[in-house]
Amino acid sequence: NPYGDFQTMVKKTCILKSGGFLFLGVPLTVQDLIQFNLHRTYGPIRLPLLYRNFHIVEMLGTAMETTRGSFAAQQFVVLQNKIGCKTS
């Protein structure tokens, strides 16, 4: 599922209470890359989509790999849930 990472992040908004924190590390490159169920690297298109339901509290490490398929640059991000789940 090429959108499984985004679906998982939406599920995290329901697991964390509104205002809860998530610590996340993802591989960064200058160009987005999906190799389906093997791995993904995040670039200027997919990274904002991954964080869309969260406020970015702090980013540690800003290096981006310039070659495709290298997973050496991992940015560590502290995210805060801005949505949460509505209970009925």
C-alpha cells in the first residue's frame, strides 16, 4: 500500500490525545521515493503530507541525502497532535 504510511499517521491521531506528542524519525532525500512495501524516503512532497495532522514542535537534524536510495539521513522530529479523535 503506497499510502500505508499516511494511513498509519492518521491512526496515530486517534491513539494520541489532542496535544499528545509523537517522536518520529524518517529518511529524507531531495526527491520522494516509494518502493512500496520495502521502504520510503521523504522529500518535499511526501514529508508535509506525513506531518499534516501534527504541529512540528522541534526538528533535530536537517541533513538530506542527495542520492536516491540512501537512508543515512534521518531527521528526528517532535510532533504534537493537533486533531485527536472525537468520541461520541
